[in-house]
Amino acid sequence: MLRTDDILSTVRMLREEQLDVRTVTMGMNLQECASSDPDQLCQKIRAKILAKAGRLVAVCEEVSRKYGIPIVNKRIAVSPVTWLLEGHSDESFLRVAKQLDESAREVGVDLLGGFTALVHKGMTAGERAYFRMLPQVLANTERVCASVNAASTRTGINVDAVLLAAAAVKQAAELTAAQDGFGAAKLVIFANIPGDNPFMAGGFHGPGEPDPVINIGVSGPGVIKRRLQQMIADRPDADLGQIAQQIKETAFRVTRVGELIGREVAAKLAVEFGIVDLSLAPTPRVGDSVGEILQTMGLQHIGSPGTTLAVALLTDAVKKGGAFASSSVGGLSGAFIPVAEDAALAAAVAAGTLSIEKLEAITAICSVGLDMVPVPGDTSVATLAGLIGDELAIGVMNNKTTAARLIPVPGKQAGEVVNWGGLFGSSPILPVRNLTANESPVTRGGRVPAPIQSLRN
């Protein structure tokens, strides 16, 4: 049971430090919309989204005004579209995607996730059709986000799906060359995808979830940074244990605020409350950066020796603070390192201290993985598949969620700067080194078996 007086005290304290709720995401199951008639299917999808999410934005704004805490994004996550479209023609995938896009626009949300395929062990005919149409979907919709779960610790890695996903990344980028390959920025390939993640582009409404449900993404890297700065100013000799304790206490307070707001939004909409995802999700705004937290901890150059240790401390402290604050913590809940969305990380790429190899090492610790990483436009499908496969292997072997959101920027090379604007940010393009044409074990296809630890239970 939450003590409202304590939480309101925390709200007042954090309001001055620019705390925000990064996203309120309504999850909903669209299986009841199933129909063999594409027109009827689209009509049912629109009717359900408008009925369930029609008041979402207005309620979020009302609650935001009440507590003085901005709710930056309002989003929808739906059950995987492949569940609805098995047996349909390829063209139906694009029709449904456009209907989802239009329905998201009608209710006023900024993004809609759930154009998803769960193919970690194998694929159906409908899921193969999904991959054929995925580049067109990403290129011809504005708000629709896609995700693919191509691996899990219990099943191993479906390398055939990795290859198809890599080809979709490449083609989506080429189809949106005028926007510097932005179509690929709306696609994430996962290992161990969570079904209650409110953040995009990887959010979807997973099996076993209530229908509908409100999930909250509370971020706050700027809050943690300012708390650490204040603490270190007061105690310049603070050690890493004391720094971890400060992060944990701040994460505790931020989580309590998120749960208060999430439960109130859910109650006003008369739907269930799901989880708080306390992920340190940065924005391109200076001061709202995971990289700046690492620098405050004493890391002079992001990517230099000690970076992985610092990320480990940060991620662990955030998870412990959130878990102690609420029994409803879920999603990813950790530290994101989306390169283009974090000004300090992008600056480290420009300075040459942060490489794609170091990013991959950090992902053994942090949430998600190679996130919002622009690579040269001539990067081959085989190379993209190799990068994705390496990232998924980290997740499978460590029994954690990892993912890859790579953007091969058409016509641009390593060192050139790409700017997508807004939340998606800007970054120099990272070089992909040690290439040997298209030679890679990934190109053999097949499935990498599950690791032995998955057999313990």
C-alpha cells in the first residue's frame, strides 16, 4: 500500500529537478478483432483502439496538471500483428499497419508498438509474410513501431529470423533514404523480449497481460545526475558504495512517483494498472543523459577503461531502488544507452572514445543493447546480421534482454553526422571494423541451440 503523503512529498521535491514520466503506454489485445476479411479486420481494430484509448491523452494531461509532473509521451502497445494476420495475403500486413497508424493518429498518441513477430524458435507462413512486408510497413507509416524476438535463453537463437530481420533493416533504411534511413529506427530485434515494456520501439502487448492495461515508463537520468552532483559537492571523497546508495534512494523515489501517476491514470480510465518500468532513458536534451551520470561518477571519457564497471553500478542501483519501491516493477528497468538519443554518448562517438565494440561490451550489463546506432549505409546484410547475432548471443547466454536497433544510413560513411531531430537525436556514424566481405557463421542460417543453463528447470 502506497503512503500518499510520502509520495506527494517526493513529487514536490523532484518537481524542481525536472522529473518527468517518459511514457504512459496502454497495452491492449487485438485478438478479438480477428477476421478473414481485411476490411472487417481493419474496422474492428479501429473500433477497439478508439474505444479503449480515446481518452488516454486527455486523462494523462489531466493527471500531469494535477501533480505538476510532465508526461512526455502517450503510447499504445498492441498484441503481435502476426497473431491476427496468419493466413492473410502479404498486402493485408500493409493495410493493417496503415490502419494502426491512422488509429494512433486519431487518438493522439505519438507511437504505437506491436507490429511484432515472436520467432525465437521458428516461423509460420504468416511470419515469413511479415518479413516480406516489414520494410514497406516501416517506410509507409509514421507512428507504427516493429519488434522481432529472434532469440531466447530457453530456445537459443533463430538465425534464419536474424537474417530476415537484417535484410528488413537494410531495405527499410533504403526505402527511407530521404530521411537518412529513419525507417530502420522503428525496428528492434530482441533476445528475451519482455511483454510489458512501455518504451518504444520495442513495446508490445505480450501473452498473459491484462486487457487493457496501463504501463508506465519513468526515466529521470537528469534527476539522478543532479542528486549525484549535489552529493559529491557535499562529500567530495564519496566512494562508489555511497554513490550506489544515492542512486538507489533516488530510483526509489522516482518509482513511487511513477506508480502514483500510473495508478491514477488507470483508475480514471477504468482499466488495470500493470507495471512501472524504471529505465534511465535519455533524451538529446543536455542534462538528461545517462552518459552525463557516468561522467558525474568520475568517468572522464565515456568508453575508456572503467566504463562497463560504472554502467554495472548504475544499472544495479537503479534496479534495487525500483524493486524496493514497488512490487509492480517490470519492463526493462535499467539503463538505456541509445547512442543518437543521448548527447553525451554521441559526443563520445565523435571524440573516438566510444566504439561499437565497447557498446557491445556494455550491453552485457545494461538494458537493451546496440540501441539507435547509425552505421555506414553500405554495411551489408551479412554484417548487420552478424552484429545482431552477437548482441542476441549476449542476451541468450546471460539470460537477460538484449536487442539491436541499427540504422544503416544510405549514402553516408563513418564519421559523417546524421540528425533525425526530436527524441531520436543526432550522432556521428560509427565505423564497423574487422570486415571480411560477407563471411560470417550467421550466413549459414539454422538455429543456435539453447545454452545448458536453460535446462536447469
